[in-house]
Amino acid sequence: MLVWSRKMPMLTIDGRTVPAREGATILEAAQAAGIAIPTLCHHPALEAWGGCRLCLVDVTRADWDGWSKVVVSCLATADDGLIVDTQSERVLATRRVAADLLLARCPDTAFVQQLAATFGITESSYQRADEPTDCILCGLCTRVCETFATSAISTQYRGTGKSVGTFAGQPPEDCVGCGACALVCPTGHISGERRPEGYTIWDREFHTAVCKVTASRCLGCGSCEEACPFSVARVVLRAGGSQVATIPSEHCRGCGACVGACPSGAIDQHNNSHRALAEVLVAEPRGRQAGLSVAVIACGRAKVDPHALPTRHALLDVPCSGRVSLPLLLASLASGHDGVVVFGRHEQTCRLQGAEEPVRGVTNRARLALSMLGLCRDRVTFLSPPAGLDGPQRALDQMVAGLASLPATPLGFRGPAELPSGEGMDVTLALLRNLSEQCLERQDIQSNGEVWLEAHGLPMPTPGGPVLFAGELPYLEVAGGGLFRPLQLAEVLRKAVALLARLGVVGVGVAVGGCGTLSPRDVKALADAPVVWTLGGPDQQLLTTMRLRVATIDGLITDRGAELDRPRVPTKVACDGSAQALALLAALGYEAVDLGADPLPDSFSLSPEHRNLATARLQAAQQAGAQVLMVPEPRALARWALLTRDGAWRLSSVVPLMAHQLAGLAGVDLASSAVAIRRALTSPPSLLEDRS
């Protein structure tokens, strides 16, 4: 949408006053205003050429005394005061001649026939071509290949025999299989053929790195469905109630977006030579002494020439930039590189359109994680290389120059000795802990959790005030992205702050340290607090080892839960039957349903047996009349939220909650529906806020 500004050029097109951005062409101004001007050789991703002459328009000015001239609208600037006529007689006559000539060259091409019909032409007045073709010589294919690929095709011959093709008519060695020429071809003269085993264009076949699901690791969460830009990945419900993702090989395009999205590392791309995560970690940055080292992650269609890269950089060739996962980005830094750049394709000119959108989100999450750890977010970036064969190298040089000015450069990190298999949540968290530990060893790096707090509008600690320690929860949120939907982990902290205020602990600020670590500065800040509140779990253990004044919110609920609002009707809540859980529910006025100990391991990669146990636990809770399963700490909450997330097949509607979240639902009929519970958990203002 174009926003009007007094400084914007204003012109008149077909009697309408139209604003134009500074430097825009007449064609761009008309298109922004919804005024149609026919074109053949124009594409928004390419530099204007003006070869087809269909976009001619008449222009004049008020002080030209009736004189006007015909200009090519894709080249002419939309200057202030111009009066444009797109339908004058001489403009239409010129367009009619162009359409007539095209019909003589391409008499059997539907696109040309439709174009000619708009000018009332059904039969060309010129001699029909001896060898009719579908190619209208618009030049889009050769220009897009030259701009965004490798100039693998070109125009050949002259006169009526002029055509587009490859050198000597042979399969072009330089072709990268991006399919841009086929995408921009308006007549379908150039087309690529997609088959289960690959993609063929210009008589060259490009292998498809098909994605495959390992059923024994799949959670059935549906994240692959959401990530796949071609709607190929599907979660199916099998007999017996188990759910698993399936990716039909005959339909998979090989973009890999599902690989980067899978939280359990259950999806891989088979039958390709691309390096795995383990190889990224063991690969030493080459020639570190020669300068800063950057890990370059790019697909073959991004025209990155490995021979042109300085030896100190490392190139990770992936089937598509959409395949990039958060672990890949973090591992590149953990293994010693000073920065990571992901080169994508120009989306409008790649046959895997839409695959880049997921990696943009992954890159942004990596940048946020780096900021939280105290590393500059600019160490990781996603770029569409500038036009030209040297575009990637120019972009890389610019990034290296920027890295040189950052503090704590070079990094010189070392990767973890051991990682869980795959590229799921467990690997992401392990890498975040490794990076956090390595940052802790550096005097020139300080964690910066305030970045996450600001992003979510959470209160920061004040000197001498009470503190709620967020612990690993912010990193769980960054690692998971939208995996826990509708649960919002930031809201878990917000509800905790509200509960503390309700019970008289006011002015609480949230503190974020490293991922599983605390720097000396963090410890000093926490030591100044009269009390440090936690949500339990490993965070409580970490604080206790630091000899800080620690209290748990669960302990506060157990002691003073009677001061909170009671459930309006008798309500059952499922739990693990521990003494702590039973005491919490009694304090809040809920009836406990003892399901026994949590059967799941402390992991986000679960076996089919564990998933069956989880399903049985949720069903048992629902059959006992409980709509809520109370869990003891944030990591368990995230794990159960992943299993019950929106988008996953579920045989029950039970919602996992922590005790302090449950404390805010006294006014909600928990037996009515899971929808009401989820809405109450995310609807401001908090139900825990003092309403007196």
C-alpha cells in the first residue's frame, strides 16, 4: 500500500490523480494505483528494458500547450505534474501493430491470441511465420538468468530465426536448475518437468533431495505441515490412535523446510551429498589466522562459486535455503566461525517459491538468541545475493567488514564434544548451553536477557527489588518458536508476576541469565534482591548452588493459596500424585486426579512408546473428568504443550498447566472446554490482577 506524502510526485493518469514514490516509473505508479498498462518484457525483479513497446503511453504537461509525446512507461520517470494517457489513439495503434506482429510469429500461442484479441485482431495482417513458435523474444528468460543465475542461456541467430537456447544446443553445464527462466516465461515456451526423482530443464536433470520421516522419532506435532510451502507434508492418524507425519516422495520438492522445522529431528533429506550437522561441528574454519571466518550456507541455485570463496570461509551446500535449521546456524558459530550468512534465491525467480519464508523466521530467532547471550545479532544474517555473478562475493565482503567492527571478535569458539542426534529441540538447547558456557569464559561478552524481556513487554528488575528468575524458559521460547502454540511461554512468566503481586509481592522484575548458566554479573545482581523467585526445576537447583535467597512460587501457593479465589464449582485436575502436587491442588481448592509419575523422559525426542504413554495419560485424565494436567516446571510444560499443540492430532482435549497458571483460572469453568481454558490463559488483563 502506497502512503501519501506531500513531497511525493503527483501525476494524472487517465484523469485520476495518482501519487508516486520518488524515482518510480510511470508503469510502477500506474500499477500501484490499479491502472492496467499491458507489458510483455517487464518483471518487477528485473531492470526495465522497454523492448516490447506494449507499455507505451502518451504524456504531456499543463504548460505544453497541447503538445504531447509517446514514452515507454517502464522507463519513463513518474515526474510531478505529468499528465498521462494510457488509451490515446496513437498509443493503441502502436500496441495494435506490436500485437499483430506477435500473432504472425506465434499464431498458435494462446497467450498471444488472447493479447491480439484485446485489440480486435483474430488473424494477423502480416505473413505467418514459416516455423511458428511460442517464443515471443521478450527477453525475460535470458535477463533473469543473467541477473540471478549464471547466464546459462542466451539469444541466438538473427532475423526471423532468432531464438533462445543454450550453447550449441547442448545441456548447459552452468545451469543451476533454478527454473527462473520457466517461471518468468509468459507463454510457457520454456518449461521444466518435475518428476519424483528430479527436475529437468534444458535437457539437464537436477536430483531432488527427497525428505523422509523417521516414524520412530516423529511426534505427530504438525510442524512440518505448517512449514511445507507446497502442502506435501501431512500428519496422518493411524489405526490404534498413533499419529505420524508422511511426505510422499513423488510430491516432495526437496526444499527441506520441514527438516528445519521438525522439533524432534525426525525428518532428513536422503540420497544427497550435503553435509550433516556433525560435519559442521567437526570442520575447523580454514585459515583462521588469515582473517575472520564466515560459514556460508547456500543452495546451488544461489550462484555462490565455491572456488571464489577465500579459503578461511566454509561453504555448506544445502538443497535449498529453506532447509536451514536453528541448530545449523548455532553449530556454525559454536564450531569457531565468526559469523554465518545464509544466501537465498530471489523468491520471485526460483521454482521453490515460498521455501525461503521459514528460514527467515529461523534466522531471526538465531539473531535474538545471540543478542540474549551477549553476542551481536549481526553475526547471523539472511541475504538474497545482489544481481550479478559477483553478487554473493560482494555481500560476503560487506558482512566480513561489519564483523571486524564487532566486539569479541574473533570468537574462536569450539563445538560441544557430544550432541543428541538429529537437529531438533534437544540439539538446539544443547548448542545454546554450549554457546552460553563459552560466552561465560570471555570477559568481553555479557549476557543481555533484557532484549527478550523488551520484546515481550515483561518488567525488568529494579535495584533492591524482588526478582523472578526466568531461567531456561526464554531459551525454550526462542528454540521452539511457534511449536508450543497456543501456549505462550512469555505469558507463563507474566502470570507468575501477576500471582506474586496478588499475594503482596509487588514490584517484581524478571531476570534472564545465560542458557543454564549465570555470569558473575548475573549472580551479583541476583544477590542484591531480597528474594529470588523461581518456577522450580533445574533453575531452582542452579540458583541454590549459587547460595542465593531462593523461594519457589509453588511454595508460596502451598502456604498462601487459600488467599486466592476458589473454583466456583468442584473441579478435577490431573497430576503426578506427588506430595507437592497434592498440596498445591489442595491449597488452590481443586480435586486431584492421581495419574502417577510422569512417564516422559526429560527430552523433546520421544519414542513411539513414550508417545503412546503420553496419549494414554491424557486420555486417562479426560476420562476421570479432568480438563487440566498440572506439570511441575517449565521444561515439562513445554514438552506437554508440544504434544498437545494446535495443529496436532489429539485424542483428548486436556490442557497442560503449571500451578500458578491454574491459580488464575478460578473464575473459569475448567470442565466446560479446553477452548475456554486456552482463551483465559492468553486474554489480558490477567485474572490474577487485584480487582478490588
